[in-house]
Amino acid sequence: MSLTGKNKCRLTPLILGSSRWTSKGQEPKAYQTPYGEVSIARHVYQTGEGGTTFCPLERDARIILTSTPRFAMQISHKYGEGPAARVVKDLTDNHGRPIAESFVQNTAAAVAAVVQAKEEQWHYATPKLQEPIRTVSVGVDGTCMFVVDDGHRQAMVGSISLYDKEGERHHTIYVAATPEYGKETFYQRMSREIDHVRQLYPQARLTAVADGSEDNWTFTRQYTQDECVDFYHASAYLDWVAKAVHPRSPTARQEWLEDRRHKLKHEKDYAKKLLTEMENLPVAGLSESVLEELSKAKTYFTNHHQQMKYAQRVEAKMPIGSGVTEAACKTIVKMRMCRGGAKWKEEGAAGVLSLRTLIYTEERWQQFWAKIDRYGFPIAIGA
């Protein structure tokens, strides 16, 4: 190595693929860290044809755009939880680290792009669990969010939960996708996760718990015929039936409702008995609205009574509610994507949802950054 001028030196050329890259010398560049901005003179390489450049320091230091990995981790996590303006205020007020909103958005977008690009190649380990897993419960649901140029559309959320023999939930994997006609992206992500979990727990009973939407069952039936319609959705229809049974007595109505809900949950095949009771109810004198609600309840129980084996599932200590998935709709989508005045473009929304599913699935956020540390930040050569 020989000096050729201030801050310049002649280095051995790099051979990358079939191209020969030579150093242009040391060029200064500012990098962002949790503790402030740092300017470093680093070697930048280029081929004899000019154009794209390559900086070994950025590759080896796992630089993300202009951010160190730790700072990018902090920023993208915070952006996954709240808008850029809030991230800027938090860093300024609580960490003495002022940055621009655009830096937050660009850095988080770059991280999210890696999450999405590597979702098929990078597999994440399930935490070491204290108890053997007896049941794997799959749930899918949709919730609305506002998409620019497309209005309110349904984003999809899925959960894959692991239960022990006592019915205790030990771990949940979250999946989400932005609104998409056909839902192909979401279904592909769910399929990968289900396949992975089945390999980990081949002896576990795979079951599906969801509401009555036929789309949900069409997907889950690829993996299991063991189905359970959410108990709380089913029992909500009994509110309508109770009005037909006791249209003039709120007290008697409540007593009937509590009795039937208890029996639906604890007596085997009681859903069929309830359906028979609905079909034999005298309807003379009932209002049009009560008749309409009763008709909806009968239709629901007709379509789903085979998925209402709650007593058997309670006895087997298996889940009977889709609360995990419904809570995920709120946590993963609503809390971040549906803030007052929020309007999303598809790319930005997809990036944030990819961050949130990693953040909220236990240990995956840490594993993702361990992979960045091991494999580097997969960007095209260029500085």
C-alpha cells in the first residue's frame, strides 16, 4: 500500500464477480448513530466503467442507508409503533437525538424491505417452551384500514397459537398483509408459518378457530377439518333469539340467555337442540325486526352447528374463541394503521405491518437483527 496524496492510498483492487473494482481513495461520509452523527473517511470502490460504487466498510459494519444497525433497529421499532413525527419527538425529548422525519421513514422502510425480501429465506426459531405442545390453533380474520386511491379495504391478520395439555397458550405467531384482491400474499405467509409449525410439532392437534366467514374456512380446510366457530360470535346470536322467546320480559330474557349460553358451552351437541328450539318458536305477534334477527340466528346455526362442539373442546382443554386473532386485528392493524386521519399507500402500509408482526411475535425481532449481524444488510452494491 503506497500513499498517493492526502487521504488517498492505492489499494489492491477488489474482484467482485467478474468485475474489477479499484479504490477511488478515502471519501468522507456522515453516519447516524444513537449517540450522534459521525463522519468517517472510508474507501469507496468503482469499476473502470464508472457508475455504481461499493464501500466495504458499509458492508462489514452492516450500515443501513446511513445508519448503524443499532440505530436502525431503534428507529424501525419505534416507527413500527408510531408515526415518524412521534419518533422524532421521542428521540429529541428523551434521548437528546434530533433527526429528520424523512430519515425515520427512509430507515424504517429500508428495514421493512429486508423483512419482506427475506420472509421466505429467513426462518425464525420458536422460543424454548416449558411444556409440550398439544394443540396448534390457527385463526384468520380481516379488519378495515384506509388505503389511498382505494378507500377502506380489508387488511388480513392471522395467528398461530401453541397450547399445552392444560389449554395454556405459550406462544403466538402473528401474520398480516395489506388489503389485496384474492389475499394471495397473506395466504402464502400463513401457509409458510403453518408448514413450519407442523414440522416442529407433528404430534400436536391442528385446529382452526374463526368467525363464520366462509373465506376463513376455505383457507384453513387445506390444513385441517377440525373447526370451531368462535363461541362468542355464536352466543351473540342468542341475544336475538332471546328477544323472540321473551319479547316482553327483559328479566326472563336474560335468564333464558344465560341458561342457553351455559348449555351451549357445556352440553354436548347442544347447538342442534338450540336450532330445533329456534325453528319451533311461535312467531305470531313478533315485530319485523325481531323476526329478521331470529332468521339470521337460525341461518347462522344451520350453517355452523357442526363447528359448535364446545363441550367436547372444553373437556379437551382446547380453545373455543378467536379472541387471539381478533386482538391481533386491533394490536397489529388498528392501533397503528387506523390513527386519526391516517391514510396509507400500499408500500408504506405493507412495510409497517411487516415490522409489527416481527415486533409482536415473541423473540422474532431479536432474531431478525441477529440475522442482519450474521448475513449483512442485503442491498445492491452502491454507496
